[in-house]
Amino acid sequence: MSSSPMPPHPSPLSSPLPAPLSAPHSRSTVIRELRAAGCVFAEDEAELLLSTARTETELAAMVERRVLGLPLEHVVGWAEFYGRRVTVDPGVFVPRRRTEFLVGQAVGLGRRAGDRTGRAPVVVDLCCGSGAVGAVLADALDRIELHAADIEPAAVRCARRNVAPAGGEVYEGDLFDALPGGLRGRIDVLVANVPYVPTSEVGLLPPEAREYEPLVALDGGADGLDVLRRVTAAAPRWLAPGGHLLVETSERQAPHAVEAFTRNGLAPRVTGSEELYATVITGTRPAEDQAIPGPP
């Protein structure tokens, strides 16, 4: 779950919320129940629940689910991400605010790819979860050929609701196995929000994450880099010449992640945001017609 509550007011890209309930005691009652359950941002969450619920019965059910520990985004059915509202269904990974830094990097690369090639950039959102990254990129870029994939059926269903309005396609399967073969060698921007929590640290995550989000979206193996290594090994054969792979990782893991990029022929660049506590590695396939390492 994001480190701060979602804003209680919609962004310019959001649809208007229903009018808040009129019961004068509702706000104080909701705040009291949320505080008792340990919600740090009880006041903000109460405002959001009150403005989202359409009836007293719906409000009571939403408060109950939140008190039981469900992520706020699962309770209200959406997350605020990069200035827009993204649908998030129960059991689907909740997009984190720190991932907005990765999106910003991808937007710049997508625009440059379009300027360089004169066509809509081909963008793939791998390990897409709710499809938040792909949906935002479609909003931010003037033209885009968008594809997304995830191994979780619930995530695929959710992502289709977010990505379809932009004309994107969502596939179900394990990493690149899910993608159509026609994308091989064509991808300009490949965003892979891979899991990178070491297995031994999954139990230290907040209950909202470890109990209500799929383990496959959190557990990155012994050192947290298992999925990242798989992605970097295959990515060069899917990227267009001059194409980019972007992944999020931790500052502590970055040196070992960079080794995986370099080993597979991708020129790495590490960027970070102290404000969002985010580290992103961008690997670029050489623009020249060079042999790509690895099996065909």
C-alpha cells in the first residue's frame, strides 16, 4: 500500500465523486473506528470513505472492510496514481506512489522514441498488476501502441479495465511467454515492475500487503532479484534497437541489479528519488545492429 493515504479529492482526470453523506455524526464515528483499528491517517481515510459511499449501508460495509485490514484502495476500488484514478480490484497489487518516479522516466523515453522513429512508440507494461503504469503512459504520451501482461488472472481482469480505454491489450502468462511473438525486437519502452522483496523479508511487510496482495507480486526470491534477472536475460531480444528496459529496485540491491543488466548487453543507468524513496534502473539496448547475447 502507498506510504500516504490517497487524496480525498479527485484529480482533474478523475470522474466526480458522489455527494458525501449528510449524517452529522458519520465523520466522527468513522474516524473513531479507524483510529481504533490503527489507521494512521484516520481523518483523511474517513473523508475518502464518506465521500465515496453512496448510502449508510455501503459506508458501514466499507468501514468494516477497512477495520478488518483490507487496503484502502481495495475498499474504495481505486488508487490515485500519477494524477489519475486507477481501478484496483480485491486481490490485485496496489500501485505504490514511489513507482510514479519510474513512470516519469518512462514518459520521457517514450516521447523521445516517438520523435526518433516518427511513429507511435511500442510500450509494454510487464508484471502489470492493475495496469496502472500502462494506463498512465497511455495518458501521458500522444500516441502509443500499448501491451501489458501479468501472471495473475485477477490482475489481468483488472488491467483490462484500465488499459482497454487506451486501446491496449492485456495478456495472461509468465513474463515474456505471455506476449505475442510479433513484439519481439519491436519494443521501445519495456516497463517491468518486478517483485523485489527478498523472501526472508516478505513477513516484515505491512499486513495489508502480505495478507491481501498476491505473493507473486511481492516475493523476489532469496535476494529479491530472481525475477529481475529473468527479465534482463530475455529483454534484449524483445527490445527494438535503442529500446529501453526500466525496472524498480531498492538502493541496496541496485549494484547487483546493474550487473544483471550489463551481463545481458544492456547499458545501465541508475536514477533515484529521495522524495519518493525510489530507485530505477534503465537498461538500453545498443542502437547499432549488434548480436544479442543469450539463446535465440
